[in-house]
Amino acid sequence: MAHTASISQLQIPPWALVNGELVRYEDVRIHISAEALTRALSVFEGLKGYWNTAGDVFAVRSPRQHYNRLCRSAALLHIPISFTYDDFVAGLVKLGGQLLVPDRDLWFRTTLYVTKGHWGEGTAADLIVTAFMQQKRDPHPMRLGVSTWRRGADVVLPARVKCSANYIGGRLARIEACRLGYDDAVLLNEAGRVAEVTGACILIVDKGRIISPPTSEGCLDSITVAALEQVSRELGLAFERRPIERTELLTADECAVAGTITELTLVDEVDGFRFEQSGLLSQVRQRYLGIMRGKSALPGIDLVPLIDKADLSGSRAEDRDECPTVAAAAG
Ligand code: PMP
């Protein structure tokens, strides 16, 4: 069976934001000698913004946590940051104001590209923000395969640093998975336990408990998993962070992948082992999506209003070149 295309969708938008200034998307430039290109030196975040159910307020989930994680990734790679949280959010408002349409959500990618310096001396980076319209549709359950590629150790390429270089292994695993007819790949860590998938974390259900590996197992410190943990507890469900063996994954009752753009997407099968589709994880999913659409709130999960419908220019999705792609970056 052929794999289904990636959940995120990319287009060629008219605008990007470079260090706070709007620049035509086609005119954004990075020099070939920049360490962003010669050493894959860039750190990034993917943020999702949602229209509420009434369709009049557009809010972005957890911008503070994304900003903090971007700062932490940058600090670990010795990349200086010269903008505040308020500058960061002002950038989302500025670009969102140009690109948002009433009938689509928006996924922002905020990337710090190292554009100056050499081997850690004189390092400076540009903050470039891009954003892509996302259709409000439910993804199909996913089919996964366990990859022959693995997440490296913390002393090799730390998974908690959200840097482009970390996605080279993920890309190899995704290509391998697609060749075998899967939608995505499960990456094991060096010890052979479950780390994550190429652009999202993993959750399983075993004996009525929801389980996800901690960051020390080789996954990103996911903002979505933290939110899902709160949702689960609110629903009275047990949620554990602990290592997961490969055979525990294969024999789990339920399985799903979680990330900002992936939200909580149920998994149908891993390597031919099949999972239940209407259990605890689908309850957690419904509740999480309801919070994202502003139907209800949960303390600790921030939805920060960015833009009112009344402030939009009136353009619609059909006015834009919308091209879904399988090569979308991770959320
Ligand atoms: N792991 C990887 C490798 C990812 O790219 C992502 C998406 N950012 C995640 C996990 C999920 O993290 P978050 O929930 O913070 O988006």
C-alpha cells in the first residue's frame, strides 16, 4: 500500500519575515558561505495557529514554550539571540496579518540561520519566519515501520536541540519508510528502545495507561506531549513518562504520534502489528482539538490570540497557490 502524504502542507507564500521585516518570499537570501549552509547550523520551531470555532479569533498555541525552546536550542549551539519574547510574537502577528485567510489555519516556522561567524567566533544569526496555510481536515490513521536508522546519543547529536542537522537521520528514515509503503518511521535509540518518529513523539496505551518516552530516550522535549499529559490527567487517565521497549510498542493496545502539526494522530499499525482506533487516545485527541479551537480551556495550555477576523484583508485560500507536498518539514 502506498504511503499517504505528509500531514503538513506547504505553499509558496508571498511574504516571509527576516529579522522583523517583511521580505518577498522569493527574495529571501542566505550566502553559500554561511554556516547555516556549510555546517547545517540552524535551529527552529514550528508553531500552529488555529481559528476558533466561531471563526473570528486566530490564536497560536504555546508561543512562550516555543520561544523558550528556541532559546535553549540556540544556547546549546552557541548561537546568540538578540530578540525578546515580545519581538518573537510581534513577528508572528506581522507575518500572520499578511498571510492569514479566514478558511485556513496557519503553521509558522521560525528559524535562526547562522549567517555570520566561523567555528563559533563572531557568530550571528538571522531569524526568518515563514508560514503556510493548513486545511482543517482530519488525517488518516498512520502506518509506521521501525527504521534501521536510529536517534544518536546525547553526546553525538542531542535530540533536545531542535536543529536542522537532527533531521538528516529523520529524512533517511522517512525515505526508507516510504519505500516500504509506510507513512513514517519509528526511530529507536542506541539502546534499541523507542525514541520517536521522524517529526513527532510516540504515545502508546498499555493496561489502561498512556505512556510516552522521556527526552532522555532520544526524543524532542515535545510541547504537544506536555499538553496531552495535562489533557489526559484532566480526563482522569493515567499518563507515564518512561522508556518503551520495541516489543512493548508492537503489542500495545493503542498507539499515536504527537506534535504541534501532527496534533495527536492515531496509528493503525507498526510493522504489521495493529492497534485499536476508538480507545483512550481518541478521547484525548477530541479534547485536545476542542481546546485548540477554543471550545474550552485548560490551565497550562496557552492559546494566545494574535489576529481578529475583522482585521483581515479579505483574501481567500483560493487566491493563493496551494500545493500540498510530501516533503514538508517536521512540526
Ligand atoms: N520530535 C521531533 C523530531 C519533531 O520534529 C517534533 C515536532 N516539533 C516533535 C517531536 C514534537 O514536538 P512538539 O510537540 O513540540 O511540536
